[in-house]
Amino acid sequence: MLRRRSPRLCDDQGVTSAALDDEVSARAHHLPAAGLVVAVTAVVTVLSLTLDDVGRLVAVGVLQLALVAAWVVATGIRGFVGSLGLGVTAAAGADVAMLLPDRPELDALLAVLGLGFLAAVVHQMTRPAPRLYLVASLAGVVLLLCSVCALAVLLVVGRIDDGPRAVVTAVLAVGAALLVGHLVDLALPRPQIAVGVPRGLVGLVLAVLAAVGVALLRREGSTVLSAVSAATYGAALGAVAALMALGASYVVAERGSVSWALPVVQAVLPLAAAAPVAYALALHGTG
């Protein structure tokens, strides 16, 4: 008896037929992700506050490994083992590039991404024939490499002036944005942004406002300038996190089935996208 294989993003399935028939319920779409967001936010915050640089390294490393495993499983990238190896290697290389120099610069990540891209191309080209979905798999691996390198940027944020506080504020702001977005969209995904994706504009706006609120609560000083700086920091991080969370919801909708990997992608990918933004703002004293 033939067993039905679970759908994968690299499989050519129509959005209007099988994908909609296997639509994930709103509760399965939002609640596991919301719970994992709370856990990730709490763990990263506690580790950063109690163990400083070591805690941030442990937190970032765990998030990178979790994202590598979850992304490869969730998207069904062809060349499973090689994709895992590329993701783990890129994560390690990015962390080393951010930790070894006395004054780390993001330029070092370009070397990691460049070598990673070449390795990904070679990996996909050397797959056994007929090498189905080569372009889609290559795109998935490249996005994974960018994501794990982006998470490594949190290590640099912690090393600049007032960096440890900026990291915690960023994590809390992103966590608040994601949590509010999921809960609001669970109750009221209106006006719906896309058919088959339980996400609404109200949730998107409230997610950004939640991040602004967290940043304002954690600001130093009571002047108008400090309030504007904090609000800018929160709004930028909240907007990036909310938009990336929307993108992750597209992944869940395309998957069309429940998987342990999907909440991990929903919780970690937005934080990865927000990390370089946090660095750019914190480097110029915003936040």
C-alpha cells in the first residue's frame, strides 16, 4: 500500500487546489508559534542578562541550529543532509567572524555568505540526476545562510556601547510584536492580507505598536528625544518582525500540514531579520 508523502514547498503544488484543501487551521497556525515566541524571548533574555557574552553566544547558537533544522524540514529542500551541513557550517563561521576580532565588522559576514553561496551551488549541481527543484532548493539554502548570519549579528550588538541593553530591548520588542500579531490574527485576521493566510492588517499594525510600547518602557531618560529614539527603535524592529512573520505564515500556508518545524520558523526567522536592523540603529545611538 502506497503511503502519501507529506507536501513540501519544493513540490509543484497548485495554490488553488490541494494547497487550499490541506489548509492549516488558525489555531494550529498561531498558537504553537505564539507559545514558542514566549519561550524563545524568555530564554534569550534570561541568558543575556545572567551570562552576558557567553549567554548571548549560547542563545544565538541554539537559535541558529534550531532554524537550520526547522527550515530544511519545513521547506523540503532537496539535498537534505548537505543543506543541514551548509547551514551549520555557515552559522559557526558567522559566529566566529563576529567574536574573534577585537572590533568586529559586518564585512566579515560577506566572506561567509560568499563561500556559502558557492558551496550551495556546488552542492545542488552535484546532486544525483535528475536534480529536481534545483533552483528552488538553492534559493531556500541561500535564504537559510542569510538568516543564520543575520542571527550572528546579535553577538556584535552586544559588544557595542550599551549593547547588552540594546540586545535585550530588541529581543523583547520583537517578541512582543510576534506575540501580539499571532494573538490578534487568531481572533481577528481582518482585513485579510492574502487568501489562505490567516493574517490581517489589524494584527500587523498592533504588532508594530506593541514593539514601540516595549521600547518606550525600556528607554533611558525622560526627554522627548529619548522617547522619539526609543519609538523609532521599536517601530523599525516591530515592522521588520511583523513583515517577516507574515512571510513565515506564507510558508505555513504553503506547507498545508502541521509540523514541529513550522512554529520554529515562525518564531526565529523574524528575530533573524530584525537583528541587523537592531545593530544599525544601536550603532547610531537609536533605542
